[in-house]
Amino acid sequence: MKYIRFLFFTFSIFVTVNLHAQNETSSTASVPSAYTVLKRAVVDAGQQNKKVLLIFHASWCGWCHKMDTSLNDITVKKFFDDNFVITHITVKESKEKEKLENAGGYEMMQKYNGTDQGLPYWVILDKDYNLLFDSQVRKKQPDGSVKGQNVGCPASQPEVDMFIDVLKKTTSLTAPQLALIAKRFRQNEK
């Protein structure tokens, strides 16, 4: 009888360890690469005659959550859904959540001018992967160079104005629709 309990106990431990190992493997394997995420979005955008709004974010980033909440607000969601395929690349996660990152995401962020920028960092791309706009406001420096500063999730009036200007150039949204978007994003400053 003791032998049977011992075998049962050993078997239970074996099954538990293997299930845990499988869950660990499948959770990291289920996170697609940044390239796969972007390719899927670009294909969808091409088929739907839309642009891609690619947002680099992390789970710990409060402004990233504000950006998503704003984009999904019932008052403006349709405007974004009609014009963009919105997708996310997870980067810069905390040590214990690095498994959530999309492989190649940070390199992609660098490719699209995101080096040394905070989160969220967003870009608008066309169906051919061409960068149309990013979330930086650029200012000419005294030495003649141009330095960009990430707007992230627009909140202040100048940030929202920049965002609205980008939307004017990449969509056919009307003035009343853009006004609603501006109003919603201004709520982020509170």
C-alpha cells in the first residue's frame, strides 16, 4: 500500500512539473514576433484600404493604458476603426514580464525613430510599411540638428494639436470628428 502511494505521489509530481513546463513554453511561444504582428496588420490594412497605427507599449505603462482607453472610447472608436488597423508591439517590459515582449520589438521601435523615446511610442504606416508619421514633435536645435520629443499619449493642448494635425494628414476625418477626438484626448491631462 505504501508503495502504491509512493508511486501515485511520484507520478503526480511528474505530471505537475511537466504541465508547468508546457505552460511556460506555450506562453512564451504564443507571443508572436514583432515582424509577424506588423505583417498581419499591414496585410489587413492593405485589404481594408486603411493605414496602420502601430503602438509600442508595455504592461506597466500608465500612459499606454490611457492611449488604449482613449482610442477605444465609444465617442471616437469608430473614427479610428474606420481609418486604421491598430496593433501593439510589447517592448521594455519589467524583468518579471519580459516573456510578454514581442521578439524584435525594440529593434523595430528603433527602426521607426523610437530610440531613446518613452512609451507609448506610436507610428502611422501605409500598406507598404512606409513611415508616414511618428509620435515625435521635432524642434531645431541651436547647432542646426533636429531633436524629437515623444508625445506618447496626447494630453496637453499642444500634444493633442499635433495628434489632430497628423490625423488630418492621414485620414479623411471631418472637422466635427476631429473635434470629438481632441476633446477625448484632452481628458487625459486630468
